Amino acid sequence: MSDRGNGLLVKGGRLFDPGSGVDGIGDVLVRDGVIAESGEVAEGQADEVINAAGLWVLPGLMDMHVHLREPGQEHKETTATGTQAAVAGGFTAVACEPNTVPPCDSAARLAAAMETAERTAVARVLPKCAITLGQKGRELTDLEALCAAGAVAASDDGASVEDGEVMRAAILSAKQVGLPLTLHVDGPAMVERDIGLAAEAGWRVHFSHVSLAEEVGLIAEARAKGLHVSGEATPHHLALTADDAPVGNADFKMNPPLATARDVAALRSALADGVLTVIASDHAPHAPTEKGLRYEEAPPGVIGLETTLAVVWTRLVEAGTASPETTVRALTSGPAEVLGLSTPSLRKGAPADITLFDPKRSWVVEPRHFKSKGRNCPFAGDELRGKVVGTIVDGRVAMREGSILEAGAA
Ligand code: DOR
């Protein structure tokens, strides 16, 4: 199903687009990859109609922290399977981390990743590049060339830049080319150091997977001073504490690790107060054989693309600690703003990236049914409320009721 004929009409859903101030029952007409009309649209105008009664129609969700593993670790995930997982979870765009094998640290490698995405992805892929060559923390990558090649941000995810002088130079270089930096948080000391360096350089930094109350405090303080500092929280750090992890179960092992109830409360308040403006999955697939190793040897990381919205909806929205508006913003305009991209929107003329969500549907998380190759999900067996039932990317229905409808279309 696609809008390439005479259009696609999403009819009678609750259009919920906080960025545009829209919340009400209505229709969206999609034609030639853009939203042709939004509001009330007569039925005869389109070849295809999706009955969205009872559904929320959201601007396409964006996940700015995803590990696609291609090239080099295709046994964990590929661009194809990772983006299929993305659309299954309602994400129309994913920013992918550079810690592939080899790392994405040159324009040629970035171009190759983009070429793979063009061939195989069913969601938009926004590549991040490494900050240092080989992600070794010593020599800077050529951010100018990487930016020109299409990098949306530079990231050292999976490995922090330990050397403060290297980070200082990286921030200056990123500033010169106007590239956002998304930094792997490794405790409050490093957050404090990087906020100081960003302030000195007059450039913005974003902190990935913030998990501790102290880190939240530093980010809040910096933002109150008017510094361009932002941060994201993952669904697992928002929903779980270390006490929820069964001893020795590596599906609960990630970096940074699950924290305390006090930390979780701080993350939730920060989201509600606008200190943290992004929810990102940190989707980090590993093969079942790798996660099945002894706990100490198992690699850190959990998957999240197919559960993020439902986990946040069930554990935060339904529990009254996050509003639907905060949640949708943190999955749309929040990440777009950090990456300097246009805000996903249901307005006429916007790219036709749309997520259809049934907030009432309950389902049980069964990783064996995931589109991702990963099974390392800490929410396995949980009953969640809220399910993404359709995802439209660039005007094409990429997923409907769990079926991937068009490959290689994004
Ligand atoms: O748990 C994690 N896994 N944290 C990271 O920062 C990297 C990621 C991975 O690549 O598996």
C-alpha cells in the first residue's frame, strides 16, 4: 500500500501532533510522499483508505540512538532487520551509532553505510560518525568530510573519549562544521567535564543514555545557565531499577547499568520538567549465544525499538508520571531539535512520516516475534498497553499490524 497512486487517506484517527498544537479527530491525506491535507478530507480523494478510528495518528517517531551493527556484526543485526524493527515500533527515522566493525570514522565508510541503507532500509537512516579514528579516543576524525558526506552527529558511543584535550579539540572541530555531538555518558565526572568544555567552546553537546540523578542535576544546572546542553533517557532506565534485574540475567546488562529508584525518579522528573528532552532506545542487539555467556562475559546492551513507546506508555503515561505530550515530543521534536533536523509533523506539506498507535491495545512482549535479530529484551514476558499498528515512511505503508509491507523503500 502506498500513496504513489492517487494517494492514501488515514481516516478518522486522533491527530496528535504537539509540535503543531494539533489534537483532535481528523484525517490525513498523503500524496507523493508528503502530507497533502490534514484535518477533514473527503473519502473519494484517495485510492487507499486506512480506517484509523480509535487510533492516535502521530508524527513519525524518531529514535536518535540505535545500533544497526552493519557492517561487521550482521549476526547481531543488519540495516534491514534493524529498520524493520524500527517501523514495527513506530519509528520512521533512526540515527545509528558509529560503533560498527570497522567503526564509521571516514567519509567513505559513512557513504557505504548510507548506500546499504538506501538498498535495504525500510525506515530513514541518519548516520552518526565517530569522534575519533577507530573510536580509540586519540586522533580526531575529519568531521568536515564526514559532515559533508551526510553525518547527522558525531558520537563516541560505546567508548568515551577519556582524554580531555582530545574532547576539547573535538568540540571545537564540531563547532567549526556545525555538527551536533552526542556523547556517551560515563558518570557525573565526565558530564561535568564535557559541560565545561562545551561552555568554553560555545558549542552544544548532547548526553546519551543519562541514568543517574547526579548527571541529571548537572544537565539541569547547565540548562538553567542557558548553555546548549541536552540529554536523553532510555525506556529501560526510565522503567527499571537494578533491583528489577534477575541475578545473572544478561538481558538486563547494559552500559550504563540500571540504577536506583532515586535515579529513576530523577530521570522521570527531568523528562516532565523538560530537562531531558529526548527518549531514545539505545537499541543494542547482541546474538543470543553472546548474551547466553556467563554474565561477566556477556556484552552489555539491550534492544528497544519494538517496545519503546509501549514501555513508556505503560510505565510512565498510564502511571501518570509523563504526559502523552511529553512522550510524543521526546520521540519527535526533541531528537529532531538536537540533531538540527526539521520537526516531524502532521502539517500539510510535511514529509509523510506517520505513526499509528492504539493506546488501548494490550500485548505481551515475546522477543521471538521481533523483527530485530536481537532477543536481549529486559521486558520479555511483560504485558504492555499501547501498540503501534501502522507506520508510514515517506508516504509508503512500511508496517501494518506487524507485517512489513515494503522493503528497500525508505
Ligand atoms: O549497553 C551498551 N551497549 N551501551 C553502549 O554504550 C554500547 C552498546 C552496544 O554497542 O552494544
